[in-house]
Amino acid sequence: MTLTLITASTAEPVTLEELRAFGQVDHTDDDALLECLAVAAREFVESSAGVALPAQTWELAVRDWPSRIIKLPRPPLQAVESLKHRDAAGNLVTLAENTDYRVDLAGGAVEPVSAWPRVGDYSDAVQLRFTAGYAGADDVPQRAKLAIMSLAAFWYDHRNPAEPSDGATRRVPFHVKAMLAQLRGGRLEAVA
């Protein structure tokens, strides 16, 4: 299975002004650093929680149909752009939504109308391109925004490599872990 980011989001769910206010930073000297930390924190939250926050386009490529139902990674699912498969000769064949497959946006899944067609033996025999994430920054859950701001502020406050080696700079604050667990669907798992 290969999951490839096709189009990254052009907007971040947390603005520089929001992060400055949350981190109680009352100057603009570190704006570039804060923006970098906000992007890194958003990427960390997405990776740790297995979600997409701002809208992004992904392509999932697999050797064969995973099962009757294809559960897509990186919820929430906004749309399926295309679903293609390689036939025995290696030709890409595009399937038609509602004729060949149905999309369950709420469940983040795709299923065949009757049965999946046979595919050739190729590592990318099934190619599904989809848009995941929230339409706008206002749609992103507040706990995700809070996790991003908390983590970015924590990294901002603990960026000195000469700090005591108590491990504080390597830990994710517990409240961020709890928010990540909620975003994952309630599973509190180990996060570095």
C-alpha cells in the first residue's frame, strides 16, 4: 500500500495571530519561527491522530482490492476524485461513481455497487484519489487547533538544546496526548 500526498493544503488551521495570543508572544521577532512551529505541530497532530485537518488530496495505491469495503485513511473524507484499476494487460480503467462504486463520505469508505473487477498483478493495480480534511479553518475541530497551538507553544518555550536533560523537551504534554486520542477516536496510545 502506498499513500501519496498529491496536493497539500494552502491554508493552516491556526493563524499566526492565534498562536501569538495563545503563546503570549507580544512581539513579531519570532513570527517565522512560530509559523514553522505551527506547521510542524499540525503535521505532528495529523500524523499522530491519523487525520487530515486542512483539505488535502491523496492517492492510495494498492496491489489488489483490500476487501469489499475500502476504508480510506486520513479522515474526514470530502470526496473521491477518481478510482482506477489496472487490468491484466496493465491498462488503467476508470470506474464510475454510482455505477461501479458508492462513496460513504460519513464513514470514509468506498464499496462496489456489485463486485470489484479483476485486476492485473501490479503494485499499483488499484488507484484511488481522494480529498480529505476540513473545507476551511473554521471547520477544524477546536481540540485539533488547541493541540496544534499547545504543541507549537511548548516547542517554542523548550527550544534551547542546553536545557537540563530531564526529558521535558522530548515529551509531548499530556493534554496534547489526550486531544490526539480524541481525534483518533478515543484510543490513548503512546506518543513520543
